[in-house]
Amino acid sequence: MKKYKIGFVQGVFDMFHVGHLNILERAKENCDYLIVGVNSDKLVEEYKNKKTIIPCDERMRIIKALKCVDEVIEMTDRDKIKVCTEHNINAIFMGDDWKGSDFYNKMEIELKKYNVDIVYFPYTKGTSSTVLREKLLNR
């Protein structure tokens, strides 16, 4: 059996790229059942001040088609405690570019109360939706 029973990854997954795939595959390697939360278009606008290029329903279809993903849910907020308690999640997986941020430092402390670990994987250098956007804009 894998280290965690139910794992969770939350993201925008706009302009899906190999960095996204790396996180999802690594997450699945570390849990029996992987739930992926795809941020709604409205949520992305609220906290990133950006409009998505690919609509949420299409991003959810893309993620659901991956063999490493067991379940996809739409996320309308960033409340990790709520999603962890509603889905019995044992671990949240994410890129280490978030490690040390105020948001996740606080989240690590709060999630420990619910026996949920945050596991960081190495960020795929040179690949991000931001880099892709910049390349498209500079053509």
C-alpha cells in the first residue's frame, strides 16, 4: 500500500503542460486514490487577477482523462480544510515553488490538526503557464 490513502492536488491547470503532469503523476505514486481540484474560472480571477484561457469544464475534462487521476472536482475556494474533511484526504501534494509562502506556512499548521500532510515535489523548471503566456504574447 502507498503511504497515503487519499491524496489531493488543487490547481488551475490552464494551458496544461508537463509540469502539471509531473505533479499529478508523482502525487499518484504516493497515494492510492488521487482527487484533483480544478479551480473555477471565478476563483482564478479572484486570487490571481487573471482570466483563464481554457474554461473550467474543459480543464476538468482534460484532467479527468489522465490515467493517474481518480476523481476531479471543481473548486470554488481555496479552503483546504473543508475539502480535506469532506473527502477524507490524508495528503495535499504541490510544487515546491509554494513552499515557505505565508499561505502554505499557515495551512501546514492548520492541516496538522486534521492529520493532513502537505507534500512538496520539485517544481519543473522552465515550464509554467506564466512562461507559456509570455511566449504567446511575445510572438
